[in-house]
Amino acid sequence: MLIALCLLRFAVLPYYDNRLNAVLAAEAYPVSPAVREFHQTSFVADMHADSLLWGRELDKSRRRGQLDLPRLRAGGVDLQVFSVVTKVPWGLNYEANADDSDILPILFIAAWRSPATWFDPKQRALVQARELSRLADRSSLSLVLRRRDLAADGLRGLLALEGMHALGGRADNLDEFFAAGYRMMGLAHFFDNEIAGSAHGQAKHGLTELGRRLVERMESLGITIDLAHASATAFADTIAVATRPLVVSHTGVKATCAGARNLSDEQLRAIAGNGGVVGIGYWKGAVCDASLAGITRAIGHAVEVAGIDHVGLGSDFDGSITAAFDSASLPQLTASLLASGLSKAEVGKILGGNLRRVLDSNLPE
Ligand SMILES: [Zn+2]
């Protein structure tokens, strides 16, 4: 039994972590000293990475997956949103998933997490929140819980929930999650839930009555609402009732990559009208061509339609994606964006200025 648990934690889990979160050995895009200097002095923020899920020691770089604190620092990142995944159906796909199966018990057992987390999405969310707090305690990472934390020096982290099914349909859990440090929440993940329909769910329904109440409560607490993975109906319903800026933390645009979870031009304009930000992802499902050129093209289209004040970065690093580069190589994207004809002021907004504006308006005092 002990041998089996050791094998799971020290061989099987690292193997799958590396395989599912691969970095392509692409030729490095040239970054001039001037561009590097511009990147390092810009406020750089990434809106979505699932790195907490895999049970890594993120303060050490073991070159597993796509992101850890040493690589974030090397990549000049100032703010990383750490998203928390709490349930993943078997046979995962982008078209239609039921919520009656769950891959994650294997991962939570393999990572030697508490048995309370093995079959319980809420406990998985609370444990990953504690793991991020402990990471901040033993490193120079600081957590963004209030508005003034945005202005801290060095690397900052913000905790986000991917899918509000983790609340188990109970409104009072929202306050418990807020107390645990959650400051951003995606309404749905890969299946419909009691709050909102998913773009990958079976019914793909809209925002429910409970969902409406929770949107209001999130706005009053200072939790930023994330529409990534939301069904088109839930997306429209939420924009209609929101009084604060929203985000779509990691997405693509249909104009450069058709697909169930990518945004139409109409949705891009709706986010612009709301004052929010759309984070463009780095993986195939978001941009089809997952090279720097493909990512730059999707960002360019989002800027063209939504406007320069409404676009940001949403890597989805460590979200079971294959990426052309890891978090240490982010200056390459800055170089590619500048080479596409955007000005430094414009690129600065995309790199993090826009997300900062939204968080500055939403976070509690
Ligand atoms: Zn996601």
C-alpha cells in the first residue's frame, strides 16, 4: 500500500503533470534588451493558471509543468491569478458534459491530500486555498485580498474559483469562500450547475435564481465574476444584471478560432460595454494556432472589436494544455505584441493595466 502511494505521488503524478502540461521546445522568439526592459518595468498580470491543482511545491522550480514562482519572477510577472479546479468529468469535451462523474479523486489521492478532499469539491477548494496561503507564508509571494494589496512590491497572487458547483448550491458557502481568500469566481466550469449553465454542459441554461442572488452578493463582497466557460445564455444573463466590471479570465475569439468556449464579436462588445476584461489564452482550443503568432492574432482581434481597454492575458498555464512557452518566457509575447504594431502604452494595458483597473474597482477596501 505504502509502495503504491509512493509510486503515485513521486512517479505517476509527475509523469502525468508533465505530459498534460507540456511546453513545446519551440525556437525562442527574439527579445531585444529594450523590449525586455519595457516588459520588466510594466505591470504584468496573468488571469488564469491551474498550477495549484497538481500538488507541486510552487516555490521551487522542478521544471514540472508551465509555472512556478521562480519562473513567474523570471517572466517579470507581478500578479498571477491562481485558479482552483474542483471537479472534472470523465470523457471531458468542449460540447456536452454531465456532472455525474469525476476524475479528481485519483489526483487528490495521488498528491497525498487529506481524505476529506477525495470526493468533496468544497473541501478541494478550501484545501487549495490553504496551500496558496502556506506558499505565501514561506515565500515572498503576497496575496491580494484588499484593494491596497494590489500596490504591494514583488510577486502577488490572487485566488480564483473555477466553477461555483463547489458551493454545493448553498449561498452561505460564498461567505466562507470569501473568508478563505477567494476574490474571483467563474460561474461554471465544464458542466451546468445550480448557479449557471456551462458552454460545455448538457442544457447550457442561463443564470438561475440562486445565481442572480450570488452575483449580487459577489459584487457586494468584492469578488470579481468570471464568465469563462459560461453558457451563452448565462453570459448574457449575467452581463444584464452586473453592476461591476466582469472578466472572461481565459478564452479565445471565434473570429480566429471557432469553438464552443470562444467569444463572438457580440460578446466581446458586451464585455467592453460592461467595462470588463477578456483574457486571451495560449492553448489550441482558444487560439487554434497556439504559437506566439496565433496568440498575437487573437489578441489583435479582441483589441479591434472590444477596444484596447478590455483585453488582457489568460494563459491557462497548467490547465492540462500544451503551451508554446512557459511563464518564464512571457517577454516573448510582449515582443510579439509590439512587433504586431501595438504601441508600448497599448501593450502595457494588455499586459496587466486593464486587469489592474478592474480589480482596483472590484476588490474590497
Ligand atoms: Zn478553464
